[in-house]
Amino acid sequence: MDATSFSRSRHFLALSGLCFGFSVFAQPASSPAAAGDHTFVQKAAEGGAAEVTLGQLAQQKGSSAQVKEFGAHMVRDHSKSNDELKQIAAGKGIAPPDKPNAQQQKDAAKLEKLSAGSFDRAYMDQMVIDHKKTIALFEGEAKSGKDPELKAFAAKTLPTLTDHLKMAEQTRSASRGTGGGAATASR
């Protein structure tokens, strides 16, 4: 190999390395920001699916009209939100889960085994806990998410989630007997 060939080979290798370096850094899927947005989609979709599943269960097993109506409200709102999230995610090549995660499925199975009065109290306790977690998830995405469309979705959905938490706390109080209703007789 003569000096010119050696120089060209070195130059080619240097350019190849530089191009490879740019291609590695240009991959959005491997960046932590994209991973954070992907995690948001997964957790939000699982949580939304759990709300629909538990809302349907509340409509079947709830003993008070308030709990049944709250469940119906969760099915309506979370079905709509889930559909919107799926549409946004599909545009980004993300396939969100369409069912609750394993822990959420276990929680639903426990609720399903309860009697009507016990169900109302336990379901409403779960709704308060779940909505506090969901609000924190959506606040995090709205504040720190990297994808503008997912950030906007999270910010737009937050007021509804906050309303759900208030409704859950009020319905929980009523299901404990402080507001009357069917739960009082089962205490």
C-alpha cells in the first residue's frame, strides 16, 4: 500500500466513523426523552383501560346509584381518552397496550369478589388512589414530556382527571355513609 492509498484509507475511515456517529445520535427512539414519552403512553393506556374495566364492574356490582353513575362516567371519559391516545401513539409508531397491567387486573379481581356494599367502598377508595397517580403521571408528561403532541394531550386531559378525583372523593364520602344512600345500610 503506497502513501496515497494509506492516506485515502485513513480519510475514508475517519469519514465513515463521523457518519456513523451522527447516525447514532440522530436516533430518536434511543433517546431518554423518547423512552419517557413511550413510558407515558404505556402507563396512560394501561391506566385508561383499567378505569374502563373497573367502571364497567361498578355499573354491574355497585349498590348505590352514585357509584354506578361514577362507573358509567369513567367508562365514557376514559374510553374517549383512550381512543385519542391510541390515535396519537399510532402516528408515532407506538402500539399502546389495550388492557390493564397485571397489578391492575389483580385489583379488579379482588373488587369483583366483594359484596355490593363492600364493593362500593373499596372501588371508590381505589378510584381516589388511581386518579392521584394518574394526575401525577399526566402532570409529569405535560411539564417534562419531549413530544409536543403527547405533552398537549396530557395538558388537555388534566382538568378532566382532576374533576374525576373530586367526583371520586365525593362519591367515596357518600359510599361511606356521610352522604346517605345504600352504603349506609351495609355498614
